[in-house]
Amino acid sequence: MRCHNAERWLLRDLDGRLSNQAKMKLEVHLQGCRGCTLKKKDYGLILGVLRAEPSSTPPDFWGRLQAKLNDRARATPWAWMRAWSLRAVPLSLLVILTLVVTMLFFFPSRDRDLSQTEALLLRNENPYLETKALFEETHLENKNLMLIFTADEKSPSRSFRP
Amino acid sequence: MEEKELIRLAQEGSQQAFSVLVQNHQNRVFNLALSLTRNREAADDLTQEAFIKAYLALPKFRFRAEFGTWLYRIAVNQVKDYLRKMGRRREVSLETVNEQEGHFETDEGNREKEALQERRRRLVHQVLWSLPPKHQVILSLRDIQGYSYEEIAMILKISVGTVDSRLHRARILLRKKLAPFLSQEGGLYEVS
């Protein structure tokens, strides 16, 4: 084993992250390498010195923090609005989407031209209503004109409307 | 009350719930800041600032990570900014350290073990502060605070492999800088 690898392994060993097999290999290397043995000692000393004794925060930590939080809240009265704005954006989008869908479903589309059969079935219209005037017309010339205009039903501009 | 419930209440603006969260985490955050600044006053200010930032950012917390991890990430960034502003990256020359510790050699025989330990601690921390902030932070999280590799990976948003390699580099750098004071048989800092 090279000393470079041994150093990596001995650091992992200090963290308890070395397998038993690797540990044995490292031990064998350390027995024959004075340099790495000294490194192990050094790291043990350094890490031992670094390990901190836990300390506590100065007294009245929350009291002081609360005062600062209140100061900030007073300084930025619209802070709550900013906090809620992120939620408001998707909420508004949802409302708009719902409105659009509702309008599409519940508002009827523009009336389109119905055929006579559709008018009869859907609107219960009398099919003879349009022809009534034609039958009642006594003047022959007018009657002929009316017949001419009603013949072409596909052209609404030419259709006769009494 | 569970932490999640406390967070939800705090998100709705309950300072009482937030105070419980602060109580649960204030010492860990403080110790983290203290280990990097070695200054109780600065550590206290940084801890307070970290909690204020956390409070303001709380509505954006989405429970994707543990609250503690999220909070320590804020604290680490806060401390990193502080270290950059304070120009902590100043190099501590070994000559300076030697001068500071020079008198110690002659008096060592009369010193007590605790005093020796304190001097060692001071020396190691002094050299630690001369390292780049990212090395300081990782050494502090692992070797001072004792966080696991997995926790560090989550706090720093890096992989466990990166934690391993960065920590390795940081420790080697620290040992190299301390080399003149270490491993000298019968030397000043030899463990007896």
C-alpha cells in the first residue's frame, strides 16, 4: 500500500468509515511505515484538539430575537403580503382557469342556422308557417316571385321572408 | 408537538411555535458559528441573523429537507458571508505562530496540562482560520461539530463523495500547516 492511500484510509478510519478488511491492511502498512504512524498520531492530536465542548447561547436569546423580528415586521409592513404573494399567484391562475372552463361549458355557443327538420325538432316550429303566406297570396305574379325566392333555401339572401 | 406541526404554525405567523423551533436548534447553530468565528459576540449575532432569515424564508419551506438541515444551511451561508467580509482568509504565517508560541517552549515544564491543551487548541484554531472558507466550514461541521458525512452533504448540498474528498483535502492542508509543531519526538506538541 502506498502512503498516499494509507493517509486517506487512516482518516476514514478515524471517522469510523473503514471496513474491517481495509483496517487490517492499514494496520499492516502502519507497522512497517514510521511516517504514516506519525501522521496517524498527528491527526489524532489535531482532531482531539478540534473537538469542541458544546457551548450555550448567551442568555435571553429568544427575547432578543423576538425584539428583532418585531422590529423587522414594523419596518416592512407589507412583508406578509410578499409572503402570501407566492401563494396568490397559483391561486389566481386556478380561479381564472375555473372561470374559463365554466364559461365554456355553461354559456351556449352562437346560434347557427338550423335546417327545417332541426327547427321542427329542436324549436318545435311549424313547418307550414313560411308557406302560409305563399298559399294565401292571391296575386299570381307575387305568388310566382315568392316561389322563385323560396326555391333556393341554401342561399339565405334569396330566401323569402314574409 | 411535532416539528412539522410547529413549522406549519410558524409558517402561518405563530411566533410561539417559532420560539419552540428556535429553542430546539439555537445551541447547535450557535456552536457552529462559534467554531468558525471563535468569537461569542459574533457567533451570537450570526445565530440571530440566521434565525431571522429562516423566519422570513419560512413560508417558502416545502418540507423537502429536514428543518434542521435547512436551518444549518442558512447558518453556514451566513457564516461564510461573514468570513468573506471579515477577510478571514488572511494567511497566518508560521513565523507569527512561532513567535506567539515561542515563550511556551521554555515554560512548558511548569505549565499544567490544561494550559497546554488550551495552547494547542488556540494554535490549531489559528491555523484553521487561515484555511479557505470551504475548508474551514467542512472541518468545523465534521471535526468540531461532529456532523455525519450524510448530514454535511445535505447541509452543503454536495454529494457524500465530495464531502469525503473535500474533508480529506482540508485535513491534509491543516496538518501540513501544523507540521512544524507536530510529530517531533520529544517536541513541543507531542502527545505525552
